[in-house]
Amino acid sequence: MKLIFIGLTLNVLFALFISTTRTEIGVVALIPCGISFIGCLLLLLKDSRWGLYTILVSSIVFIPLGAVACIGVKKELDKIKDKLFQAEFDRKIKL
């Protein structure tokens, strides 16, 4: 989770840097930052899969800096898949 927030911070800082130097591009760069913020809210509200996918899609715009958040999202999605697999495996063993 820490890697996701580091990546999102880098994305926001990059978007703010662009908006100070090139206003027309900077405004467009702030839109994915807003979408990432919505993804963070979804993560905090325990709707983790939708929040992670939202952050993933909005971070692709900022590649190569967005790759940090994308890697963090991939790690979190792997954790969720492992938990689901383990729960399914435990359920089948109990049968």
C-alpha cells in the first residue's frame, strides 16, 4: 500500500510541476490525479478492487513515474487474489 501512495504522490507532484510550466497541459494532467484521488477514497472505504483498478488506469497516464503506483497496485491485487485462492482452498478442504 505504501508503494501506491508514493507513486500517487510522484504523479501529483509531476502534474503540479507541469501545470506551473505549461498551463494547458497541466490542467489535463490534473484530471488523472483527481481520478486517482477517487481511487484512494475507494481504497479507504474498503472497496479495494475498484479502488486499485481506478488507480491503475489513472497512473498509466504518467508513465514512467506512474509505473511506481502500477507496481504497487499489482502487488496489492496479487495479495487479494492470494487471499481469495486461500479461502477457496480452505473451503474445498473442509468439504
